[in-house]
Amino acid sequence: MTNEEKILKILDAIQIQLKGHDGRFDIIQTQLKEHDRKFDNIQTQLKEHDGRLDNIQTQLKEHGAILGALQYASEVHKAGMDNLTHQVARLSGDIGELKTKTDRLESKAGKLENKLDGIAEKQNQQSEVINVLATRSIYQEAELQAVKRVK
């Protein structure tokens, strides 16, 4: 075997090895493209989660505003109830002194009791709404914290 033949044989072996490497590089490129696609999917999901977080934050702000308004309304109603309670106590003292006006004052006291019952009912309803909103707020805060931990 001549030197030329040996060199050709070596070159053929090198070409075979290069073809094998080309196949491996093609596989690696395919895998890299698949990883790029997966990363694109992850980025898309992260953008969706960001949108959801923005919605949750907006809802939390709205719920906070609603709770503030409900708290203010509750304080106004309590002040009204305190005022009514004071008036009823004063009227009760007047009943003892004014025997002739007893029937009229009893009628007014009955009307005031009905109003108090209505106010108490409204306050109970508002209390239930506040409890529901507070529960929602706690739940959403927990979800927000869970989402933040996922990030």
C-alpha cells in the first residue's frame, strides 16, 4: 500500500467521522429548537399569569374600596343608632312625667323600634357582606402570595 492510498484511506475515515458528527449536530440543533419552543411557551404562560395577577390586584383594590365604603356606612348607621337610642331613653323619661301623652309616646316608641329593627337587619346584611368580602380578600391574598412564590 502506497502513501497515497494510506492518506486516502485516512481521509475517508475522517470524512466518515465528520458525517457522524454532522448527524449529532443535527440532533443537537433539533433539541435546541425544541427547548426554544418550550421556553417560548413558558414565556407565554408567564405573560398570562402576569395578566391574571394584574386582574387580581385590580379586584383587590376594588374590594378594598368597597370594604372602606361599607365600613364608613356601618359607622354612619351606628352613629344613627346611638342617636336614636339616646332619643328613646329621653322619651322614656318623658313618658313617666306626662301621663296624658302616654298613648302617643308608646306609638312613637313602637315606630322607633320598627326603624331600629330595620336598621339592625340592614346592619346584619352589611355584616354578612363584609364577612364574605373579607373572606374573598383573604382567599385572593393567599392566591396572590402563591402566584408570587411560583414566580
